[in-house]
Amino acid sequence: MSDQAAPLVVTLTAEHGQKWDAEKKRGAIGTYRPAGSGRRSPFHLVFMPDGVEPGQQVRLTLREIKPDSAGHMMYRGSPAPVAYAEKWRDNGDGTASRVTISTNWLLQESEEGVLETRPLATREWDPPSVRHDLKVVWGVDQVSSFVERVATKIYTQQAEKVTAGQMVWVNTGTREEQGAPEQLPVLQVKVGYGDFGGHKLELVWSDAWTLTADCYFAVNTEYTRENTSYGKLPKWVQAQLLNQYPTCGSCGTVRYNKEETSWCATCRPYRETEQWIVASLTPKRKLELSVEAAKLLGAGSALEGELGVAILKATLDHIGDSWRRDDFVQRWTGYGWYYFCDDAVYGSKLSPAALQILQFLPHASGDGMVEMVAWLSGGHKQNFSDYYAAAQVRGERVQLPVGLQNVVENLAAGRTGLAERLRGGEPDRLLALQEYRGLGDNIDRDSREFREVGNLLVDGDQDYAKALRRIRGLPSRRPAVIAAPAPQQGRAAAWEEPDVPRHQEMPAALDPWQQQLAALKAKLDKDKPS
């Protein structure tokens, strides 16, 4: 005997069919898709029993009819048998009954009988949860201070309740059991946040500052937090904080966290740079820089800005090529001060007053030494945005420049100094031009040596001392003459022959260079528009 398949029972919602007859309530249809068949599975047409209206939900037993034109099976629905189930019912008097409920094919329910009636139960959930209540008890010192911990057991109370025909447990309250208090020693107090966290590095602290005090006990990972103010902290905690954030010994105006550094945020760059300078700049190198400052000051001719450029421009009269003259002037423009020494002319942003201070570099220390070295950052040309211009010229309080360690390294290695050499000294220039013009006619003016001398005078670094040595090393030269002869007619193709400037006589009390400088100043004053 073969097993018969269980009838297909489904709950559907009726819809209008093409042959729906509202008067006879006939012709309603439904659609059925097997459960779990997926969204792409087809719908099957179901013909409803007579009396079912569109929109009504019914429970039907389906019987296959035949496939439709698309090959999908069509069904005819008939009223399904009555279904029975058990549900709980709250009687409203503290009891509940388990009853049998019947549901017909129109989804109409009826109570068929009572199976059981009993009181709604209550219980207390076990095991309980535990809450630890912590309280800080401050003593006169850390040893006498402790955290009081009380363990409280919390029992959750529950009661039965009928919800949607089901019996469920719901929470109705709690019951607490408080244990004996424990005293745990305070191991550490960490203070932060609030007003204190943002102002702790200020010199004067206010009792009104809000803060949090985290009191650690037992192990360093457990603590309790108190929201309080600085004035309400015990004296021993305040003393610990003052010790942790001492006043900066360098400036004395702010505090610092000694667990992180040894100076305040303002002084730290100065102290670190000071250590770097002391370790890098030897006393000998400091003395060399001091001697350089004295040399520039001893030049006797320190001209500022445009006046220095004008003097340099006027001393290029031995170069006939205007492009070369302009190139030199452009290279030499931009320095704040020009120092005319016997051996060379130097350009620097440092004023004579700054050089006076830098003479004391070998004896300087602390912030003064750091600031002197910081002046030398940013190059030798005048720069209104560098540290020297802001701190020394304008008197502003600015941070130390970035890359100051590189400046110290270059100073220590002798790669830089207080000024930049622009060209040779004026006495050497005048003497070189005089001796150049005094060369005899027996000198081969097309020779390589003669051309090299000419190029040294009109190009390159304007090293007049080197040119003078080359002139004196030329073969078959005549002795130098004091007065310059008339200029030669014509020039060689590969170089230009320098000219000797003529100047008015000056008092004998002035040396030749001072006479030359005074003459140039007089010429500039004469050429100025009235």
C-alpha cells in the first residue's frame, strides 16, 4: 500500500478574477507560490470557493487542476479542515488557563475547552549580578587615605505573563544585598581634565579649577574617579602636583611636566639648542667668529644698504661691459650692511651693533648665546621674515628658527660665518689696475698669461690680490708706475682690458683707500639730483 501525499493547505488572500460576480460572490481567485522556492519561481493560479470575497483571507486545501498556457499548474481551493491549537489565557485574577482553540477555514477562532488553570508564578533570578560601590576617604597623607569598596548583590525579580497566547517571564524589579565594606589603600592619584588640564602649566593655580582625580587601588588598572576642584584636593595631593609640574628654572614664568622634559615648552628649544652649540662649537671656533666680528667693525667703512651698493657699483668703472657690471651689482644687492675691509668687501645682514654683541660670543651662555647663533640663520642677505630681522631689528618675541642645528653644524665646520665675501679689497683693486696699465710694451698682450690677468680683473670673484700676484709673475714686465698712463686703444677679442679710474687728491692724513672711498662718496653726492 503506497503512502498518500499530505494535502496542501495554505492561507491566501482573495483577489478579483476575470469572472468575478459580486452579486453571487463567485469567481474570486488567489495566487500561490511555494514556500522557499525563491523570488524567481512562478505564481500559481488558485480558484477560490464560492462565497469568498476579494480581500478576504481564507485557509484552503489545494487540488491540482491542470497547467496553464505557460506550463504552470493551476489549483482549485476548498475549505481546509478545522485546525486545533493550545494557547494560554490570562484570567485577570492572578491565574492563567491553557485552553484548546479551534480555527476554521475562514480563520475564525473558538475556544473548545480548558486543559489547565494555575496561578501565575514568580521567581528571583540566580546567580545575582554584583555592583561595587567605591568611595574615596582622604587622609592627611597617602598612607592614611583609602578607597572604601562595598559589594552589593543584585537579584532580578521576574513574573509570568501571557503575551500573544504564550507564557513568558518578564522582569518586575530587583532586590539588593549589601556586603561588608573593604578598605583598599590608595596607590596613586592621577589628576587631569577640566580647568586644570588646560591651565596646569600656568604659574599660578586657582582653587576653583575643576578637575578629575583618579584614585588607583589594589592594582594600577583599577581606579575610581572623583569630579572635584583643585582647592578641595587634600594638601598632600596638591604637593604631589606641584612637584610634578614645577616652575621652569630657566624663565620662571610657566611650569612644565618633569616626567616629560626638564624645561617648559618655551625654554626647551633654547636649552636643547644650547646643549647642541656647546657640544658642536669649540672655544676656538667661537673665538674665530669673534675675531671676524672685530675685523668687520675695524674696517672703518660700514655702509648701509643702498649706499653700499652705490659705492660698489661706482668701483666697477674698470669693466667696460655693461652686462657684466649689472650682473655684479645684482649679485651684490640685498645685504643690509656692506663692510669695506682692506682684504675684501663683505656683505651681511648684521648691523655694526649686532657685530659688537657677537664679539662676546666666546663668553656668552644660555639664551644669549642661542640667540646670537640664531641670528645667523636664514642666510647673509637681508630678509625681513627671518629670526634676526624679527628678534633683533624689530624686537619681537619669536620662536627659534627651524633647522638651527644645520646652522650650528655649518658654523662649526667653517662653511659659513658672519658675512659673505663679495669681492677683493679696494687697495688691491687700485694697485692691480695701476700695475696692469704699467706693463711694458714688450709683454705679449695676446699671450694666455696676459689674458688670464685681464679676465681676473673683469670677471669671476673679482679677486684683485690674485690678479696682482699674476701681474707680478708675468715675464719681462716693467716696474710699476705710480701714475696711470693713458688708456690703450682697442681690446682683445676674448676679454676686455680694464681701465684705471682717476680721482681727485685727498688730504695726506687719509690712507689711499679712505681717499678713494671719500672721493666716491663725493662723486655720488654730486650726481644726486637737486
